[in-house]
Amino acid sequence: MSLGFHEQEDLKIVIAHLRASKEVSTIGLWGRSMGAATALLYAHRDPSIAGMVLDSSFANMYKLCREMVRFAEKQGWYGI
């Protein structure tokens, strides 16, 4: 899990497959949480995406990482 960074490459492959099939004319993306972040990261590179429905994506990677560290510390997960 890379919070959407590497997953956007998976999405790129899926979209390439859909376009190569010649059965899809318009592509929209729906993503929730990390899927929303993945869609945002990918669509930034592909202006042909017709639309997106995004739910609960993180807005700031730095803040997200800090929250994850704080959560791990509260759980006693030191030195992982």
C-alpha cells in the first residue's frame, strides 16, 4: 500500500486495457479513501478522464503521515 502513489500505475494499466478493447468510449473514475487518492493522482496525468466521483480522499500527505505515526505510537508500535 503506497497511499495511491504506486496504485495509480495499476489504474493506468486498467484504463489502457479498456481503451484497447474499443468497447469503451468515455471513462469516469469512482474512488473512496485510497481509491480516491489513486484516481486524483492518475487523472492529473490523463486529461481525457471524463469525470470523477471521489469520497474521503486525504488532502495532505504530510498530515496523513503524521496522523499515522501518532496512531502507531498510541498503539505502542515503536520501531516498526
